[in-house]
Amino acid sequence: DQQVKQNSPSLSVQEGRISILNCDYTNSMFDYFLWYKKYPAEGPTFLISISSIKDKNEDGRFTVFLNKSAKHLSLHIVPSQPGDSAVYFCAASAFSSNTGKLIFGQGTTLQVKP
Amino acid sequence: GAGVSQSPSNKVTEKGKDVELRCDPISGHTALYWYRQSLGQGLEFLIYFQGNSAPDKSGLPSDRFSAERTGGSVSTLTIQRTQQEDSAVYLCASSLGGGLNQPQHFGDGTRLSIL
């Protein structure tokens, strides 16, 4: 039972354009969402998060949007840079879990072409 | 260093052997998590430690898996009688506190290969 899904295994965009990575979830108890970036042979690096009381959070070139009714979130990267090429994971947690353990999607590989 | 440190970075062992993986969390972080990532998959939660509270072991896949956290700092994940399906990257993360809204910071993982 995949509670967090990233349906696009890969995405390719041109440098300078917008990258949009999508994530869907099924568990309505999730109320905190995060995006991580992962380079090969390294651990995931925290990028940005959003609480369910918000529908948007912005940090520099990165913006996360949350649509609770659709159980959908997305990460926008503008403008995309070649150094953004990595695997991006979305993750979710629920207050009721009382531990903050994260449920991850399968990841989307982003390639930004110069 | 300032980040989460894991050792070894790579481990190759024969089926049936026991392995121990080590994690040094960021100093001052009270919460510690273990995850694993199998090939082509997302990260799968294994176990969570927070202070002196009983750990959340709900993600451990079998009784061959166990973990300890000594002195509220270093943690070891032990896999007994390893099987080929245990091959994965094992990732440790720590955060300032357990619970919500505390981003978890990951180490670079231990790549475990069972022959």
C-alpha cells in the first residue's frame, strides 16, 4: 500500500525553465510534507517543507504547493539549474504517529539540461 | 564533522552472516531514525529513537533486525542471519526533536550487499 506516490520516475527540463515535480498521497492523516534532494552515493538533503495549515511555502527558487482536497503536492523550481539534477523525494508524516517518521515516495529523477 | 556519520559506507557479506551498522547523529539531536532504500524504491522507515522513550520499532521487517541507541547518541542497527533481500542502502537520520516539523538530516548511508 503506497501511501505516498510520485508517478513520474523521471523529468527532463531545459536550464532556466521551470521544473514541476508532483506527489500524491492517500492518507488524510498526513499533515506535514517535505521534499528531499538526493545525489548518487549521498544521503537525502532536506529542501523545503509545508504544514497542512498552509497551501504554499517558498524558499528562494523552490516553492511547494499543497492541495489538501486533492491530496496533492508539487515542488516548483524556478529557474532550473544543471546543479538541480538529482533524485527528488517527497515525504509525509502524521501528527498521530507521534514520532515524525516519514513516509517517502519512490522518487523522481530530474535532469536539467544546459 | 557536523553531519550525520554512518559506518561502514559499504559492506559486502555472505548470506547467513550477522552485520552491524553504525550511526553517529548530529550533536544535540535527540531523535534518531533508521530507514532503508532498496533498489529503485523510496525510503522505508525502520525504527525511531527519542530520548529515553521506548523506540518505535514498527518498521522493522523481521525479528532478525534490531537496533540500539546507547547514551542517547550513537546507534547500531544489527541484522542477524542476513538474507539476499536485505541488500539495500541503510540510511540514518537525526533531528532536533522527535515529532513534527523538525526536518530530518540524513547520513550518506551504508550500502549493504548480501552475496
